[in-house]
Amino acid sequence: MLRIRKTLLVLLLVSLFAIFSFGDALKFLPQNYSMLVYVPDLPKLYDSFKSLPIGQTLLLDTGVGLESLVSSVLEQQLLSMKYTMSDFDLFTKEMLIATDSNGNVSVVLGPVKSTTKVKNVLQGLLAEDTMKQIQFMENYFIFSNTKVGGGKTPAALQANLKGNLGVTYTNISDGKIAFEGYGYLRVENNALTFYEKMDAKTNDAKTALKSLQNAKPIDILGDKNVGGDVLVFVNRDIPEALQKATIGALFSALNITDVNTSGKMYTSMDIGSAIVDLMNTGTQSTTNTTTQQAIPSISSYSVAFGSGLKMPTEVKKYVTIGGERYGVLDTGNGITSYILIKSDRMITYTVDPSKYKAGDKAFFTSNYNSKYFAGILFNFEPLIYNLVGKKVKSSATFFGSVEGDSIIMRGSVK
């Protein structure tokens, strides 16, 4: 009887460990990572979002129908290769996103059943330069421009994951300045929410937070070129350690190097019209489904502040527009950036500056608050109205603020 009880106890412990333990994606954490987002069950996160009013509006055919659009494009690619949807199981398990102190970004997905099939599909969908940063290790998809593996899993990550759809962790250290904290992803109040608290771990970090909180923010909304449905901003100088892990990661993702910024920056863009163009393109038939289609141009305007700024080394072509000399950077898939260097800032357009027209900024005005030192605002209402003719108030917001000796990050998709 005692042996049977011990066996049952072992089975119970194994079962509990299986429920609350992590997968293998975390073994690919870079050694010097600063921030991570870990989702143990991507389908569960997706289904939770899909059950929300905003998820139904954006994804289902009764609304925008983004799910059908993506499935249609993917199925065409799979059909041309004689594959089925089950052969492309990239998003059916875990997801790990990590950035390091230099702004390098790593994305881990999987595991997948057949790395060969998934790689073949991706080669038909992604640009060659992007594929060069993709590798498969132990059946996991890894997108990274730095070495992965060797990073230690945070001690309290498992405890913070319990009851949540995902967990985040930040550990930023640069000399005498250090921040550390955990966060979560969950569904509450009919929205997908994010929250993270990063505590200052040193006196220098606490002093840096006071300076950050008291610094005068730049007047972003006063710029006549700001408008549209997306705004990304950092409105004051931030500690260098935070800057590398956030702004550095953003520039790395945009493939812009050799840029020495002070931290202050903002980008506004019109995503809605580009998605409408993409959907119209996706519904058109083609005789060669393996041919990569150009991504519709997104009209955007960006400003990054700094001193001693130089044109990115990738720029090889220049044009003069309105008496100003712009560097022209072709980032692939038909996307072109026009870059202007001033004494204290770098200005970038993704359309000809002479043809750029700022969108409406009412959404930004009603949601922006200078107490936030950084944020992202995405207004879904124009997109939904253009696609289905319905006025639905829907948005995604993400803000960072200083509260005492901590940085609080809050996000919501509703």
C-alpha cells in the first residue's frame, strides 16, 4: 500500500510539473539578455484574444477578416509546394522574444515537426536578407542577429506565469544603474492587458528616475507632420541602459545602424490604408503563387534626436527635395526611406517628403499625456471602418511612466 501511495505521489508531482513547467524555448535565451517575453502556449493566447470583442472584429469574417486573409495567403503558398496547413506549425507551441543590452532582438518559436518544410515555406514568403538571420536549432525557429543560448532563466518567472497567458522580465544593468522587474499578459475587462513593474535596484538608478520624471518632454503633438493611426514616442532623454534595450532594439528591428540618438524620438504612421491595400492585393489571383508580393508602402514620419548624427552607412543614394538633401534607403519589398540629417535630429519619411500628408491627430490628442515618457498608440477605428463600414472604437495602447522608484509599463488592446 505504501509503494502504491508513493507511486501516486510521484505521478501527481510529475503531472503538476508538466502543467507549470516551462518548455525548451528558454534554453535559447542570449547570455546577456536584458528583456524577455515568454508565452508558453501561443494558441491559447490567440484564442483568448479572438474571444474578445476586438479580436472578433479584427479576425472573424463578420468583421475585418484578417484571419481568413492570412490563411488564404498562406494556403496558396502551401498548395504551390504540395504542403498542408499542418506542415507549417510554426505558431502552435511556444514563443520567446528577448533583447540584449546592445538592442539585438531574438525571436524563438516552436518546436516544429519538420524544420525543412517550415524553412521551405518561409523562403517563399520572406526576403533573402531576412532568411539569413533565421536558423533552426533542435526543431526551434530562431530569428536573431546575435548568439543565442547561455542565458539564465529568471528565478521567479514560473511563479509569475501562473494564471497568466504570458510573462515578461527585465534586468537592465549598466555600471551603477540597474533595474529589475516582472510583468504579465492576461485578459481582463474585455481587453488583452500587459503590466510590468521595474524597480530601481541602486541609488544611481533612483536618481536617474527622478531626473527622467522631472525632465521637460518635447512637444510631439506640436509637430505639424505628426498624424495618422499609429504613434510611437519617447518624449525625453532616458537612462542610457534603458535606451539601448528599447530604442536600440527598435532601430535594430528597422535595420538602421550607426545612429547615436539621445533617446528622444517619435514616429507617426498610417497603417490602416496600407492594410487595406494589402487585402486588395491578396484577393487578386496570380499565376505564380510563389512570387513574393511587394508590401504596400506605409506612409510614416519619424524624428530621432541626438548629436553628431551621421547618415546610416547603408545609404548609397541621395536626392534633393525642397532644397534639402535626403539619403534614400531601400529596405526591400518596395519600401523606401528618405532620411534627412539635421544638427540635432534625424528625420525619416517612407514616402517622398514632397508628397507626404499628415493624417488626423485627434486620436493622439485624446490619449497622449506628457506624464508618460514613452508609449505606443494604435487606433484601429479607421482600419475597421474602411474595411467593413462600421464605426467601432478600438485601440491598442502602451505607456511607460515613473512611479516612485519604479518604472511602470501598462498596455491594453481593446
